[in-house]
Amino acid sequence: MQVEVQIDTSCTKLKIIVMTDSMTEEINDILKKLSEDVLQIISDSKNGKIEVLDQSDFIRIYANDGKVFAVTEKGEYALRFRLNELEKLLDARHFVRISNSEIINLKKVDHFDLSFTGTICVKFTNHDTTYVSRRYVSKIKKSLGSSRYCLMGWNTALPDF
């Protein structure tokens, strides 16, 4: 694939032109990625700074004492959203609610530990741990039932509780 960038000072908006001899799966994938809006979320002030966070950096988002926090590899950030607002804004292919007070990023999950009776323990790539509420077990089962996760070896039958 050849990539070319042309600088035109008279251009006021970004314009992308894809030139090809035929429509292929690769072209469809490129167009899909280009058209996706990536949600960025502004955090509350931390050390006198307000940071813009990309949703792909979120490991987990949880509510505590009336505030909502996002955990990333860089640290923990207070957000100016409610969990139900974030649940609607975040990419449903990667984020799933696991309790009334928590949403997790499935791409940041290292593994699910099913050995705990009556619950599912979630272990993250940053070594944090959390638990799926019994009310949300069916939602997790549905999320993990997609072929994407089955290919990753996460197709272990989840127990009924």
C-alpha cells in the first residue's frame, strides 16, 4: 500500500481520498477505521492539570462516594460523568458493565477466575482485581460469547449461579 500526504494551505478541513482499482476487504477495514469516532474524555483537575483521556487507555471505571474514577496505566482520574452516561458513550464492543458501580475494558482483562463460588473474579493486565456482580453475570457471558473472545481462548463455559 502506498501512502501519500499532500499539504495544501488552502484546505480548511481534512480530506482523505482512497484510490484503488477495486473495493476489497482491506479498503473496507480502512474506511471503517477512518470513520470511527474515538471518544476522548476530559478528567477533573489532577495536580493542577486537566488531562484528555482516550477510552482505549481505560482499564476500569468505577464509582465511589458519589464520584466516578477511571483507572489507566498512568494512574487514576476523576471523571465528570455518571457511570450510566459513560456506559452509553463507551465502545460496547470493548466495555461492559459488571456491577452497579463498575465498567471494565475487556481488552485490558488478563483473565477471568471462575474458581470463586458464586462470582467471577476479573484479573487485569495491570494486576488489579475486581469482581462481577451476580446480577451482571449473564451480561458478561453474553459479551464473552462473541467469536472474538472465543478465539482468544476465553470460551470456557461460565458456571450458572
